[in-house]
Amino acid sequence: MRELSIIAARGRDGATAIYPLAENHHEHGVLRRSLAPARADPALNDQAERIAARVLAGLTYVGVIGIELFELADGRLLVNEIAPRVHNSGHWTEDGCAVDQFEQHIRAVAGWPLGPTAAIAQVEMLNLLGEEADAWRKFAAEPDTRLHLYGKREAKPGRKMGHINRVRPLG
């Protein structure tokens, strides 16, 4: 069993935009990293997109939503969590898509057309927990790494202080 997540948006006009699946890995109950787009066959992607579309429509939701899913041994997806907001597992979109989840949320609630959600890169998002963010200079020096710090004043063990996106070509 693995955890996947899908980030989706619904506009005021009912239009939807759905990002590719991400594969999530946790440590001590905290999201540690996401890989996107996840390795998944077309049937699994279709199943996740149908789930996201049904959730958005059923709630008449406007904005971006994150949906965490468990992939069961038989290939079915089971919804684990619905987060009615931009989601940590979607931070990969900042550097992996033409329109990231944050811009998409603004587009949706403002009534603007939703933007494209296709991946333009393969991204590994790694949360920086606690004092790991102190190594920001090292991460900033990595040519394929994009650094995102949250500006929190106090680092505590397990607290998300920022994240990095390691960007690679699709393929």
C-alpha cells in the first residue's frame, strides 16, 4: 500500500482542473517528501481524477483541494483525507507546473479561468523540518533545487520550516 495525493481545483463556473498524482512518504506522522508526477498507470490516474471531480462537485467547492488516497493491493483507491485548501503535497507544483496550486486557488475563487495543470518537470518535494532549514545555503547552491522558506521565527523539532523542490526533466 502506498499513499498518493491529488490536487484539484474547481472554479466558480464549475470548471475543474486536476494536477497529476503525487506519491507521498511520511516519517513520524509528518509528510517528509512527495514525488510527482507519481509512477501510476493511466487507469489509476483516471480513478483518482474521477474521485477528485466527484468530491469537488459533491461539495460544490470553489478553490483548490488536496485529497490523500491509499492505493490498495487490488488497485482501488481509498480516500484518506480531504483538505479544503492548498496542500503540502502539492508544493511540487510551484516548480513543476506552469500554474501552481497557489495561483490556481486565486484563479478559482476570483472567477478567472483555471490554468494548465500538466507537469512540466519531475519534482521531489522535501519538507525541511526544524533546524534542517538552517542548511538553506547548501540547498540554495544545488543547481536543480528550488528553496522555499516560510519565514517562521522559531525552529522546533518536526515543525515545517520550508521545503525544497528538486527539479528534473520529465521522462
